[in-house]
Amino acid sequence: MAGQRVSPGAALLRSSRMFSMPAPIPPPPGDFSSATKHYSPTSTIHFPTHLTVTTTASSRITGDWGFKRPLPLKTTTKATYPLARVRQVDSVEQVTDFQSSSDHTITLRKFQEMNLPLSVPIANSQDTYSAVKHMKSVFEDDSDKTALDEKQKVELVNTRWKFTGPWLAGMTDGDFKRFLEKKVRNRRAEFRAFLKKILAAEKRAQEVGQAGEAAPSEAASSEAASSETASSEAASSEAASSEAASSETASSEAASSEAAPSETAPSEAASSEISAEEISDIEVTEYLRKLRQDRMTLYNLVSRFLDLAPVDLKTELHLLGRLAPGTRLELTRGSPYGATGPPITHPSAGLSYLRTRNFQENHALYGPQLHHPPVKARVLKPTNFATNSFKPSIGVAGFVANTPIDDTSFNSSKQRNLSEFNTAMHKLELEKSGGSKVYVQPHMATVDSAGRIHVSIGEANSESQLVQKELVGEGAVYDDIVKKGELPQVPRNPRYTGSFSARPGSRIPGSATSYGLGRSSRNYE
């Protein structure tokens, strides 16, 4: 029986990816300071904007990628990996606009091989040491929250990353004027209603505070009166003891009756809450006049009303920090997104979903390892003191890493240390394929507001380097140890110069090739 015939449009929908691809996200914002700098149109952008499409090897040979028309074999078969990003499925010229997407896809694979979680950015750029020692994941409960009520928005303003309002420090003059015209000016009535609630809450707190201060003062006066009465009764005669007792009872009852209203005053003041409807427009206007003199309080109220992203307020006394005059001592850190702005996506950016790196690597031969495996990095630009370039540029997993600023091998002079690592840091070795490569230890990674990935690295442990070199085939530590143990120092037959076996009674371990390491067992004979 013949199959049911379908229309050409239905057949296209069945075999095409045209309607299953999501729309591209906006590109990263341009750098306004790059007008006077070198700009490369072919450089890799900060983050991918289009979906990466792949296909099988059999379909790649025929050019079948699942789109309206096959992609040209001359372009797609030369790439190492079948990865492509489609900018337009059907253009005006009736061609499929595509290009290779190996740059972002391979970078993602390399980054995930490091098993490095994403951390919250550093709130204080000068406090890099404590930030590396006490890293905080972007998936923690206090920061990774998006569905918040009004109270939680105020409490978590220095930890959350998502805001409905913009970041004012990153807006241009035109964007700020458009924001005022479209989003702010038509909400004046809402802002006055918001101020009524704030003013009512302040009045309630003020009344409760005044009632709480009045109650202890009245209690102290009643205690003083009772002590004076007791001293006068002690000096009186025994005949008037009954009358003094009766007067003492009367005075105590009067004091208790006076103290009772004073004790219930705070509860009555708390019960009689002042609502926002009781605040008149005249009081709101007077409150606004006071706020204009206190810009900090006014800014906090406006930010709370519009849900604006926090801004790092730098003053002349910024270097003093909490020791600046006129500032209160607060044991809370500032927002990590106050200096550069909140991220445009989730702080993890989809790179890694690990919450911590506190796990132990287990080697097949050496057991649990103290350190994580180091990563091979490429020296992009070595240190050159002649050109005042005192900081090397090192590429890790497709990113230019941040080297430590303290006294490490990255900042040492060539005369101080002549090791292989230091030579690679100071010399451009053109004879090597791909340039100089060194092993480093990644510590943390963050995503800034522009979508750029910042990877912080440090020195790698020497023993971890030996283990990693042996694992990738660049060293033979285990082979050398096994070979020394199997070869006897003195052969049993001095006349025999051929091969010999191990000593009697010794146990020969399994071959290293069973673990994927070293040479075959024939080399040991």
C-alpha cells in the first residue's frame, strides 16, 4: 500500500530545522573606548549568539545538515569538527548564510574539562586574596533567587543578580533620557503612594520607640518613691507600724496602677498602626523636601521603587572605606555587581553547573590526589622588561587568564630563576610548534556584565605536573620505577648476556599498558 502523500510544505517541515532553531540573542554591547584602538572584525565575540548545529559523519559527506538546501562540501568538510552556526536559513540571494562555530563550541568543551565552577565576582577588586580563598558559587541560595517578594528584594539587594530596572552607571545620556521619559515620568503617582507607606512605617517605628523610652522612666520614679517610703517607715515608732503598713500598701497599689498604663503603652502604640491612607498629601510633600536634602536616602528609596541595580558610589574618601568620617560601621559587603553592573544572563552563563570544586581526584595507580590535575596553558605574550611589559599573557581553555599579582613565578625576573617555566615566561620561543606551553592550576572563574569570562590561575604543584605529564604521554615516571624494580643489580649468570627474568619469589605487577600508560611489557624483557 502506498504511503499517504504530503504537501511540499509539510515535507519541508518534517526534514528541516528551520522552525526548530531559536532566535539569536542580541550581540554584546560595543566598547566605546575601542574607537582609537585596533579592532578585528574576525575576532571571537564574548559569547555565542547563535545556536550551534552539528550532523553525523554520513550526512556530512552529502552536505545534509537538515536545512532547506545542502551546505557546500568544500567548506564543511575541511573543518575538523562538524560544527556550524546558521545566520539566515534563506537569504535574498537564495543561499544559506552560515559559518563555522568551532570557536565557542571547542571553548566550551575545554572549559568543562577543567571542572571549574563559576564564582560570584569580587566585590572589592583590591581584596583578591580572600576572594580566592573563600570562593562563593553562583548557585548559592542567598544569591541565586529570581522570584522574590518586596521584603526579600530589599534584604538581598547586595547579593542577587537580577533586577527589573537598569544599571544607571552603564547607560549613555540618550538611554537615560529615554528611560526617564518612558519608564519614570508616568509613575509619579505610584511613587507618592510608595512614599506614604514608607512615611507611615517610619511614624509607627517612632511612636513605638517613644513609648518604649517612656515606660522605663516611669518605673524608675516609682521605685525611688517606694525606697523613700521604706526608709521613713524604718525610722517611725512601733505604735505607728500598722498605719505605716497600710500606707505602704496604698502606695504600692498606686505605684502598680501607675506602672500598668506605662507598660501597656508600647503595646497600645503598636496596636494602633498608622496606615498609608492616614498620611496626607501635605505630609508627603514635606517628606519629599526633607529627602532632597538627604540624597543618599532619596537614592535608596528611588532604587527600591524602580528596582535599580546597585551602583558603586566612589567618593574622594573611597580608599578609607569604612573608616571614612560620617559613615556607619556595617559588617556587610557591597554588591559584587556594583562596579561593573549585573550580568545580562545568569552568572553561570551556561558554562558550568558545578557548585564546588571540593572533590578529590583518584588516580588509577597512585590513588587519591591532593591537588587537581594542572592544565596546559599557552604563553601568548611573555614578559618583556625592555618594553615595560611586566605581566605575561597566558591563554587557558580559550580565555586569557588573570595571573596572580603577588610574589610568584609569574612575576619573577629571569636572573632570579632559570627554570623551564621562567624561561617560557620571558622568552618568545618561535622554534616550538604553537609557542611555549606551561602547566598552571586554575582557581576560579567569573562572568562580568559584558559576558566576558575571567579565569584566575596560579602555580601548579610539581608532583601534579609529573602525574599529568605521564597521563598524557609526556613522561614515564611509573615505567622507570617498575623497570628499576624488575632488573636485578647483579645477573645470576655472569656469562649470560641476553635477557633475563625477574628474581625468584618476586611478584611482577600488571603491565602499565592495561591502564593506558607507558610502553608494552616487551621492553622490560
